[in-house]
Amino acid sequence: MDRRGVVYAGDRRSTDHGATWQKIATPPDSSMRYLAGDGALWAGTDLSGVFRSGDGGVTWQPASNGLHATPVTSVAINPEQPGVLYAAMPGLGINKTVNAGLNWQPANAGLPAEYFRDPLLALDPRQPETVYLAWSSDTSGFAHSDDGGEHWTLLPGALSGPTGLVVDPTAPGTIYLTGYRVGADNAPCELARSDDHGLTRRCLLPAAGRLVLDPATPGTLWLLGGDGLRKSTDHGESWTQIQPQGLDHAGVPRSLLIDPVHPGVLYLGTERNGDSSQHIRIWRSDDGGLHWRAWGSGMPEDSGVTDLLIDPQQPSILYAAVEHHFYGTFDRTPDRSGVYWSRDGGRTFTPLRDGLPGVVQRLILDPTNPRLLYAATPNDGIYTFTRAGR
């Protein structure tokens, strides 16, 4: 309540000390707390930071600049200039840093002034100034920038519920999208490909899942879903359901790492579900995914591995983003979510949780200095870790 007797609650406002109420606009996320003062209304939201209204809740603008408690759903790094990174934030759009995270600036010119839900970023490794963005909102969208995020151009054709955005480093102009309706003009398909830098999109057959490209084998793609693993060797035109040995009751595939040094070596991160009786969360294959064996120990049994990285200069060093689930025991069980690492080729993992707030969604390595690791969190921004030694 402000000093004039105006009261705010949820999506309602009263100007007579609560006797009557009128509906107002709300910030683009669930409001946790309102604060009124000096003619302005402030709202702290669940996931999207602070918003300000100068017109009594009719319109809202982001007011979180400088705050670190910000959700980051996607990150990208320039392979030629590793100090240049992009962060996608629900409700706040795109921020960019040119000094490895010391300072961040908004990079939203040309993007619609609407709430971005679960925005996704992808950078073209052949042309690092070209960045792609997909997002969900009341009018989901797709855009690209050819000048490092200084200006954005909306790409034609609506889409709904994008969950994955991948640029093919071996095929110029080729982009893959996964989600709910990601075909041309919101066509009802869950996997689509563009061969013209996003101007047009064509539906591909398999259901949605996490898409992983093999960096050493052009045209080879993996799709991780609730029904297991699928593989394509022709840029997604046809798919083979993999019937691997050794993954019985291993859990749902969540992440896949293809060893860039040792051909045929793959690491699979899984999430425990109701059908999983195995305690191991990371598995290894030495024959391109046909046979698997339990490999990575040291993680919580009730967890999921959301991302995997390998040091290309020292492939015995692996990193894993782990989300710990509690299944009703959270009142007594400490949260063991965070980043885990291995120095013995993934056989054993130990936590790197000091300073991290908990769950990590995505990991990226500095391409010129693999000792520098970035971790994007769903609620608390981006963290860095520098490994000592070589």
C-alpha cells in the first residue's frame, strides 16, 4: 500500500484502501512482492528479476540492470574472441560482454518489447558475429544478428515452444530447431532444419529431444529423448533408432558428449526416472553408441546430468552439470546440485560446488583456454571457474 491508500495484490489494484478492486497489467512473470513509492510501483518476480511501473501497473519495464540474481537459460561464446559472450535471460532479453563477464550490456536492438520465455542462443562458429535467437512468449519468435547482437532482424514464420537451437559448424547456413511447433509458419513438427540461415524451415521426422551434432563427422546428428537414442548420418533426413546394449534401466538420456580426440568414444548423461534401477548417471561407449558401460561414479543417485564437457587439450578432464532431485526427502538431504569434474577420463567425479548456488543448466569452456569454465544457472546468473595448473 502506498501513502495515498492504493493497494496492489496479484493482478488487482484498489484505490480506496481495499474496498473495491480493478484488474491491472502484471509483470511478465509471477510477482513475489510489490513495493510502491515516489509515484512508482516495483515488482520482484519469481524468475525474471525486478520490474518497474510508472503508471500504476498499466505498463512494466525491466529494472534489474546490475543485479546478479538473474536466470540465464542459454549462453554462447565467440570462438575467435573468447572474451565475447552472450547470455539469454527470461524477461530481460539478451546481454553481451566483451571482457569475459566483467561488464554486461543489453543487446536487444530490433527485438520486440515483449516477455521472452526460455530464450535460446546459438552462434555460427564459421561467422562468429552471426547470432541466432529463438524464444517463447505470447508470440514466439526467431531472429538473427549479423553484427554481434548490435542489431537484430526477425526471421519469417512463427514457431511455438522452442527447446533447442543448434547451428551446424560443418554446413554453412544450416540451423536445427527442436520444440513443439517449429516448422515453417508454426507447422506442427518437433524438429526442423533451415539451410538458408533461418529464412525458411523444413520439418524433419523424429519427435522432439535434445539434438547433438558430431563435430568430427559432418551430417551426423544424435537425438536424445524419452524413447532413447536416435542417430542420423544425412543431416536429419533419415533416422535410426539405436538399440544399445548396457543401458537397460539406466534412466532418461539428458546429455551426450562426443570425445573430439578418440573416435567412437561417447559419454551419456542420464536422469533417474521411475524405470531406472541403476545408480550410475554417466555411461561410456567405445564403439559409437552400440554398447555402453557404467562409467561415472560420485554423483547423487537421484539426479540428472544436464550437460557434459571435455577439455580438448586434456581429454582426461570432464565436467558435468548435475541436478539433484529429492523425491520427498529434501527436508533432511542437502542439495548436491552443481558442477562435478573428473580427472581420470570420467571414471570418478568430485564436486566443484564452492560458490555455486545450486542447479546449473549449461556449461561452456573458453575455446582458447579450457581451464576457464562458465556455468549458467536458472536463477543466479553466470559463474566462472578457473582450474589451477595446466
